[in-house]
Amino acid sequence: MIEFLTDPIVVTVLLTIAGVGIVMELFSSKFGIAGFIGIFALILFFYGHFQAGLAGWGALVLFVAGILLIFLEFFLPGAIAGTLGVAALILSLFLSGEDALQMGVSILIAIIISIVVFFSMIKVFDKKLVLFSKMVLFDSAKNEDGYVSNINRTDLLGKTGTALTVLRPAGTVIINHERIDVVSEGGFIEQDARVKVIKVEGARIVVREVK
């Protein structure tokens, strides 16, 4: 069994299964079957290499830390835990291999197949990447949905009122019994002067004194 699990072809298959399992979990909101299969493949890999005396305790510690970090990624915001987890897993694989070149080829094949599966999930099956949706806000605030950045008071254009305070040039006026913050056209306007709204630019309301 140990000889079988450390065979280069079997190692490549196990790493590919692990990579595809991790990729599948990127499209899942919860840790599911694909993730467990991927982790089980990694456990078989490390079991064979540990029993063969190729993997030391340092590699096992990195492996366990990587699994825990990837698992925590599904409960924590951002992608820091997941990135560190994948890096720890890859490093533990290199430390466990008898031949670094052969291990590098196996990892490369597993990564290429995982990338193909990744893009197939998006392009062919139209799956959404759940993991990164936790980091990125995809919703947009639209006027049609009732969202506005500020209240546009175009209804005040042409209306007249009275300066409640001195405008220097900003101040407050009363229009139809409503207190409104405005700015004058540029000059100084005395309190109680009659003013007229001549321009509305979003939340900025411009008035001119009525002589």
C-alpha cells in the first residue's frame, strides 16, 4: 500500500483530486463533499509518504496548518487565510517528496487541471465564485431601486423665499415654510431679504437676492 501511494502516477492523481476538490469548494458557500474528497486525497498522500519515511513532522504540521487555514477561509472575510493555506500545502508537498523535480511536475499537472476545471465551472456551467463574493461588493445602488446619492431639489427652481440668516454666501432661507440650506450667487445677502432660487446642482441650491 505504501509503495502504491508513493508511486509518481498515483501521487499525481491524488494531488489532482485534491486540487479539483479545492476548486469546487470555491463555488460553494459551505464546505461540502468536494472539499472532503480533496482533503482525503491529501491525507492518503501524506500517509503514504510519512509511512515511507519521506515526510517529516514539519511537513505534517504545514499540511495540517494549511488545511485549517483553508477551512477557516469559509468563515472569515478576505482571502488571506485561504492564500496562506494553499501556500502551506504546496510547501508541505515539496518537503514530503523524495524527488523535488518529480513532485514539482505532479504539482504542476494538478494545478493545470484544477485551472481548467476552474474556468470550466465559470464559462461552461455559469457558476458564481462564492468565495470572492465575500470580499467584493457586486451590488449597485440604482435610482430605479430607490437609491439616491443626495436629494435633488429641482422643484425649488424659480421659488422665492426669505433669508432666515445672513448669507456669506452660505446660510439658511425659508421657502414655503421650509428651512433650506443655500448659498448666494456670490454676494452678501442680508437677513430677511427676499431671495429666489436660480440654480440647483444636486444638494447645492443657489439663490439670488430679489430687488
